[in-house]
Amino acid sequence: MTDTLYILPILLFSVIVHELSHGWMALKLGDPTARDAGRLTFNPVPHIDPIGSIFVPLIAVASGSGIFIAWAKPVPVNPANFRNLRRDDILVAVVGPLSNVVMALVCTLMFILVRSLTPLLTAAGGAGDWLSLFLLRMFFGGIGVNLMLALFNMLPVPPLDGSHVAASLLPERYGMLFRKIGFFGIFALLLLMQFGPFVRGFSATIYTLMYPFEYLINLTG
């Protein structure tokens, strides 16, 4: 369990950034619902979902699973406030996964920074050694976790972000029907996660997406 506990802080922060990004983009496009609900904040308390932010990550750590999925409370969005429903719905949806790609880059840069400071930290001995190792593992793990969150959320399965993109690109009638699937899409996701070819393809895609971030780390090493 302790081998994977280091990933929890960056995982929880990343899902909060993800939801905060949705609310921020919605505000820019004319919808103040998230702001008025007090959700445009880095304070984790309003964002924490007891199941998705605490229970599921802890279960993943306790089970030793290599898959870390978590979520915060979805920010409230009222599409009726959008100036252009189809375009703005896509922008609000896409900015969440995009924020995770940015977080992966931030984790990469923080890994490089901590690595450069490691001699100073380890010179102190004791806690310095532990802190250096913890931060290096957390930030490196954060790269993969954020790319996984970005890719997972872009799957065109309700209620994930990718389903909003798909629904907005479909003809209006079919888009409305697709949206009505709602949280029943979770059952489809559960089936996908048990489907070997999908899991292998998902993992292979994550490893491929990791390459430029690892290249940057090696380039500066």
C-alpha cells in the first residue's frame, strides 16, 4: 500500500484542477453557475466527492491496482447560458482533459526541478532523503496519472467529457438521444474495463503519450 500512497496527493489535486477548468471555461462562455456555487476555488472541500475522491482511490491503493481513477464532484453547468450551445459545450468538455495534459507537463517540470535539488535535499540526510524520493515518485507518477485521466475522460461514453463532444457533433436529434444515456454509460465503461483488447489498447496509448514527457526528462538529465 505504501508503495503507491505517494500518488494520492497529485491524483486528488489533478481531478480538482479538471473540474475547476470546466467551471472556468463555462464562466468565460457566459455561464456563471459554477462561480455562483463557489466551485471556482482550489479549496478541495467543495470539490470532494466521498466516493470518487476518497473511497475509489483508497481502494486502488489498497488493492495494489495500477489503474488510478478518481473524480471530483462535477461542477454545475447550465448550457442555457451559452452563446453557442454546440461550440461552447465542446469547449467546456475538452478543457477538462486538456487541463490534465497541462498537469502532466507541470509534473514533468517539477520532477526535473526536484531532481536538480536532490543533492541539496539528500545532503541534509534523514527526512531530506525521504522527501526527495517521495516528490520524485509523486511527480513522475503524476505524469501517467494525468495522461490516463485525460484519455479516459475523452472516451465518447456518457457521462464522460468525450460524450459531450460526441453529442454536440451528432445531428441534434441523435445528440439529444445520446445524452439521455446519462449515467447508464457507466455500465458500458465497466464492461470496457473488463474487455482485454480495450485494456491493452488503453495501456498502450498511455505508454505512447508518455514518450515526449519521458524524452524531456531524459533530455535534461
